[in-house]
Amino acid sequence: MYKLKYRNATPHLSALHKQAILSITLLVSLLISNVSMASDENSEVALAAFDFAIAETLNAIGYPPKFLAGLEDYETYARQDGIIPLATNLGYRHLPNLELLASLPPQHILISPPAHVSLIPKLREIADVQEYLLYNFSDNHDEQNHWNVLEDLTRMLGNLVNDPDASEYYIEQTNSHFDDLKRQLNHIDKPLLIVRLMDERHARVHGNGSVEGMVLNRLGLQNAWQEELGQWGFKTVSAASVFDINAKLIFLDSPYGPEGGQRQLISDGQWRHWPSIQQNNYAILPLDFWSWGGLPAAQRFADSLVKQLIESDINGHSSRSSQITGE
């Protein structure tokens, strides 16, 4: 009797067991499906960037673009190999490889007008096109607006990749870093002239509408160049236009010449007669940022600038002390 009951119970328990397993399996499948759907909703958005300010900002908030037009050009200009290591190079930034892009189409193509505007019809055949106006506003003398534009860009990109918290965190960290840099420079009240020597007679000065001009403003430093600038935040001028400017000179190394090219130009020809150079009132910064970049470029320039200013101030103070003590 016991055995029969046991045998009869065994199939009954087995059926319940199978039913329980089936129910659990269905529940697990449903959970996995829901997780998969949530993962798909929050997965990284495939993006193609045709502007480096956009690309480096995406990279900074943790969502590097899948494609980048002009990748090698940006690496050369900023002297940074592997600047966005996971991006596929689309070739020349003004003539990107659209066939390659179309072979693995992204979800969005991101451009900064007026560049690539003529390509918009073709680009829209590949993917959605998003436009971000970042530069070409140097006639606006409210330089703080430039910083706000780049903050807005960072927020818009955070929304685009469905991670606004990442962009807000990066903006907060960047502002905190700049506030700290500014405190280190609270004793500097002399104007600076940001310049790149082009040849023995011409120089490029930077101001409003460029990363360099924006950073000076954000750090509370005075830009010695108060004249007109071109639409991209710089102007090429003759030596005679700057020789009378009394300021600390900040030279930017050329991205296209050999390293040390600025120092060679400084020692040659008429540049060596520049009063600020004769007074040794200058510094040369290595170029490791894109002059029309986003907040990451601004931070790289600011770090180099502040380091040079502090070192120059220390060296200058030591030199003056030696002269006073007669050492």
C-alpha cells in the first residue's frame, strides 16, 4: 500500500515539478527579455562625428563615436596618437568616405555648420543628421557665451546617448578643475598675448571665438589683443602690429612644423627684437589640443598654460631675488 502510494505520488510530484520548472523558465525568459529590452534602450548609440569638438566631448563623457572624419588630421594637429582609439577614420575631414560610412550606417551623423552643409542631402540618405553650431561667433564680445555654448553641447550630447548624468558630471568636474586653476593664478594681473609665429614676419594672434581666448576669460586673465579677429577667433598680423604690445607672450608650437619651430623663429630675424622677447617675458606651450575643440581641449590648454605661468613666475621671482641679494 505504501509502495503503491509512493509510486502513484511520484508521477504526480514529477508533474508538479515539471510545471514549476516550466513556470520558472517562463519567468526567467520574461525577465531576460525585459532586461534585454532595457539594455537595448540604454545601449550605446552608434554615432559618426564630422567635428572634433563633438568627437572629443563624446569621448570625454564615455561615448566615443564609432566613426570620425579627419581622425589622422586631428592626431597630427594635437600631437596625440590614439586620440580616440576606438573610432574608425573616415578619411579627410572635408571629404569623408561616405561609402565606408554607408556600409555600417550609424544612428546619427553629427556635424558643425558651416562645415559639411553641402553634404547634408547625401548624409541624410545614410542616417539622421544632427547639427551643432559651435564656432564662427567671434563678433560676439561676451566671451563667457563661448563657454556656455560648449556646456550646452556637452548636455545635448549626453541627452543624445541617453545618459544626461554623464554629461552633467563631466561639466561639474571641468568647472571645478577650472576654478582650482583660477585660484592658482589669482596673483597674475598682467595681460597675455596668445600668438603663433607663422614665419619671420607674420604671426597669428588668438582671442574671442577660439579655445585660447575662451580659456583666458574663464581663468580671469586679460587678453592683450583687443583688436579685430577673423571669424574663427584668430587673425594673422605683421610683426609691426604686435611689437608695441606690452604683454607676456604665450607662443603656441605649430602643428605642422617640427617641434621647437617657434623657438627657432624667436631667435631668427626681427622677432628677436620684440621687447617682450628681449625681456625674456614669454613662454612656449606644446600644442596638445584642438584650437576649436570642446571642453576637453580647453582643459588641456588651460593645464599647460597654468603650469607655464606658475613656473615662469617662480623663475622670475628667483631671478629678481638673486639680483637683489647680489648672488
